[in-house]
Amino acid sequence: MGRTTELRRAVADAFVPVAEAAGFRPDHRRMPTTLTFRRSVGGQVQILEIQWEKYGRPRFVLDYGACPGGGFAIDGRVFPPEEVFAGWLPASGRLKPGRGLGPGAWFRQDRPLLQRLLGRGALRPATEVAAELVALFPEVLRALDDGVRGPHITPLQP
């Protein structure tokens, strides 16, 4: 079993049903690095992306954005919504469990070094991390539907 297997399973068990209940459909084409979800709302396609940490540590971020239904144009080329990444979009954002660029920037199962040095276990329960994502997910829905960014949302575009 890989270092991220337990966390991936916990996210699949806890978050995927919540996203599907909100109308998002999973797209596994970019797995294992990214799990993408899309839903059509009005004339746009809303995108969620769970991006797993590239070095194989049990961490991920959730990015979101809304793409015009006809696709997104970059340098004269129009990309269909199913090929667009959330980070390309002007009103995109990232859901973060904490503040800053350090440990709070990721949903993570592995504990920060200081906590491990103080005797805490090396890993948090995967179900705890997945529950944290589910608890904060309504902020993403508000940002997508109403444009209101909650305290755990950071813009991806300046």
C-alpha cells in the first residue's frame, strides 16, 4: 500500500458522495495526480480539482473555478470545458484548511515536523482529514454560486 492510499480512500468515501450530491461528476482522466469534478450551471461549467502532492506525501489541495460553457480561450485557442484546469480561470480559488504557505496550505495526513518532535504521531487519521475537507466544502459552493469567498478560500489569480 502506498503512502497516500489510505487518504485517497477516505476522500473517496467521504467527499465524492458530497460532491456528487451537489451535482458534480467525477472525471478520472488525470488520475492519479488530480481528481477532477465538473457540473454545468447555467451557461458555465464549474470545476473542482483535488491535486495530490507531487512527491507522494499524503497531502492535497482543492482548487475550483468556473469556465464558460463554450470553452476557455487562451492565445486564440479555445479549450473545451473538459480540458480546462481550474487554475487557468480568472475567478479561480483554492480551499485551504489553514493560513499561509506552510502546513496550513494543504489538507494533510502527515503532521508537521514540530508536532512529531513533540511526540504526536506521524500521521493523523485519514478520516479526520477527509472530514475536514467535507466541513469546509460549503465555502467552495458559496464562492462558485454567489462569488462570496470564505475564510478558507484563497484566489489563484491576482
